[in-house]
Amino acid sequence: MNHVRAELQRAEPFVKLFGLDVDTSMLTEGDLRIRVTGASRDDGERYVVEMLFDGYRAIPPFVEFVDPYTGEVGIRSAYPSCFHNHPCICAPYNRKTYGGHSEVHPEWQFGDWASNPGTEDIGGMLNHIFASINNHFGTYKAENDDRHR
């Protein structure tokens, strides 16, 4: 748990850059989980990211989006448009991407996930997620469907 807290401290520049709210109230020895809330600058849509750190550093965290209105975890409507059509952040830092957790990349095996430049720690992961939501990569599209407003 201490290494997660230390990485969260080092992530502070990204937290400030994107105006994120980091909820560590669930971060205990029995439940290594945080929730991070932020919004898209394109359309103001709120997003909540849940990161589960059991086994962290040996294996990547399990990263999901949570519907900010219903609290449902991992449903398609909770995910921004810049990620896969199936509800998953397809990245080596997300355990959900790997075989045995989803059908996104069943061929992937845990390995040197933490050596990917830019996403080797919590700050880099948050930067990737919220830079995507804030259209840094030009892939975010406003949904314009009023489902959550």
C-alpha cells in the first residue's frame, strides 16, 4: 500500500493539470482501490476511473470506468469515446486487457508492462487516461446524447 501512496504523491502534477479528484478512502490493506474523477474539457462529461492495485507492480492494476451517476462499474456507457467499443482501456498497464480478464487481448501475457515509457507508474497511467479524455490525442468525441445530463 505504501508504494501506491508514494506513486500517488508523485502523480500530483497530473492530478493538478487535469483538475482530478483522487479518492483514497478505499485504499486499505484489504482493498487496494482508488477512484479518480475528472471531466472532459470538450463537453464537460464527468468520468470516474477505478484502479484496483492487488498484486501491483508484479501485475498491472485492474482499471475500470464507473458510471458517475449510477455507480455501475465497467459498463459501456461509463467509458469515453476515445477507448475501445467494448468497455476496456486497451493498454499494457490495465490488467483487464489481458487474457483471462476480457476478450480484448487474450494473447497478451503479463510481462514487462511497467517498462512502457510514460505509463510505468500511476501518474503516467492517469496522464494517459485523462489526456485521452481531454482530446490530447484527437480521439475523444463528444457523445451529444444527453444520457447523463
